[in-house]
Amino acid sequence: MGPVDGNPHVYDNVFKTMSIRVPKWNIPMVNEFFGTHYSMEDEVEYLYNVETSIFNSFRIKDRLPDSKFKVGDRRYHLECESNPNGDIAIRLFEYDWMDAVNFVEREEAGSYVVRVQNSALLYLRSNENTPEQFTYKLVLPGGEEAVYRVPIIKNPDYSLKEIFEKQLYMMLPYYILKYEPKPEETEDSIENEKEKAEAEDRMKELLGGDLEAIEKELNRQVKEHILREYDKVLLLQLMWDVSKQAFVKRTAMKGRVDEFMGGQVLEYAWETEYRRQLEEAEDEGRREGELKGRTIGSIEGANRKIISLICRKLAKNKSVGMIAEELEEDDIEYIQRICEVAEKYAPDYDADRIYGELYPESEAE
């Protein structure tokens, strides 16, 4: 992930990264929001975002939902919001009805069922005016009313102990926001010694307390095979990304956090290790003939063809599982990887650009 200094969208990007790279982390979030009892072993089917026929009628046409997926036969949509005073309530309603149009069911001639997805909101920051839920009252023709609600949880309300006990890993990168300076607080705005001492105490609590506690607990969970090494370093990387934005106006504080976090992340060269594991899996697949000539390093034409086919199916709002089944591809991770890259180029799905990102070596040649 690239530099995020001064990027207000980093918080959404962090959320989407976790949702896509470790889909099962959505499960504890759903359980916390809705009181369900899904297992971490339950399958999460990620739903990629595509343009609908009513897309251009909505104000959110230049934005995409943070996380959309299915567990069993239920559709879920999780959103995170850093502004406790924003217009997220209206955006959520728009997201819900755009999604509902995609899944209208015809029961019989002239009779249709419109099912609203299960939406929920994670507030990264909150104040005394932050609601506990959003309630939408639909007044139907004829005067009938229908009500549905969107549950809300607030990141500041959760301790580190709760986050780890409930496996709410998607909340962990934002824990550092507890220590962010006030909006008006910059390097030059702290003038008296008392304010400087308070700022230093907060930094010591962060660096010598919570960050060390987080690293220690992540190490324990890796040792006990609750998390993978990759999961651990991904979380540390994303915490680092959040901190760069949180402390963007306090260069001294940001530098000290960078020094601590960078040391933890760069030590593992985690992206390099991730790619190495992928290449190792692909090598094994080539040896066993499982990828049928479509892995990295195989015939360019076959690669481009499979990408083009996947793009057409994504444009029809088909899931990774459906695409793999229709293409008779057993390697779902291979399809998933292409879909993750393709999502960046929605709704046009430029196959050439997707190919270039997946196979930069071929493009260079």
C-alpha cells in the first residue's frame, strides 16, 4: 500500500483491504452487529460492486460500498465512517436500495419481492450526538408503513481486550484514533508546558502501552494458530496506514509512530512474503496441472482470455464462486485474485489494464 499522508479516504481503503484479503474477518463483525452466531468457518461470498440501471440517479455514483458479501442466503453490507456528523445515513439508504433493485425476485405474474440487504455501520469516531442506530420509515402508497433499522457500533467504545476476545480484527487498525490530536491541534498550536506534557504522556501511553500490548497479543494468537503471520503483519501495516493520516498535522508524533510501526512491519517484508507464498502455490499448481496453463508465466493469450471472461461476468454482478463454477475453475484463489484487481477498474473493467497490473513483467517485456 502506498503513502497515505493527507488522504482522507485511507480509512475506507483500510476497511476494504481487510474485507477482501481476509473475508472471514467480516464474520465477527456481523455477529457483533446483528447478534448472529456464525462460525469463522462459515463461507463468506464476497459480492463485487457493479453499476446498476438506477446508479446514475443516486448521489453516491462516484463511491462504492466498503464491504458487500453473503453468508448463507443473507446479503450483508458493512460500512465504516470517520465523520460522526456526516451524511452517511442517506448514503446507506441509497446503497440499500441500489442493492435491492439488483435482487428483485419475481414470484408470479405481476408480483415481485424486494429484499433489503442487512446493512450496518461502524463509526470510527463518535460524540454525544452519535446515534445507536438508524431507523428508516417507508411510507408506502395507500399509507402503509414499513420500518427497517441499521445497527451501529462505535469503535471508541471497545477496549483492546474486547476487540481481541470477540475477534473484531477489522476494528483494530482504528484503535490508534484514540490518540489522534484534536482537529485544531498542530505542532505550533501547543504553546504551554502543560499541553506539551499531556501530549508527551499520550504518546508514551501509545508507544509504551497499547502498541506493545497489541503486538504481544498478535504474536500470541499467531503462536496459537488463531491468526496467520500474514494476518498479523497485515493488521500492523494497516494500523500504520491509519496512523499516518491520524497524525498528519503532528509531524513529530507521526515520526515516532512511524519509527515504531515501521520497525514491526518492515522486519517481515510482508508483501514480499505474501507474493512468495503465492508464487510457491502457483509453482505447485503448475506441477500438478491444476491451473491448466493460466497461472503467472503461462501463455499470454490464455491469461488475457480468462481475464476478459471474468470481467464480463463481474459486469453481470456474479460472485467469485459463481464465476469459478461457470468457468469450471477449481482454483478459486486464482479467480479471487483477478476479481480483486478488476474491482479497481469497475464498472468499465478494462481487461488490458487489469492484465498489466496482474502481470507487470509481461507488460515490461
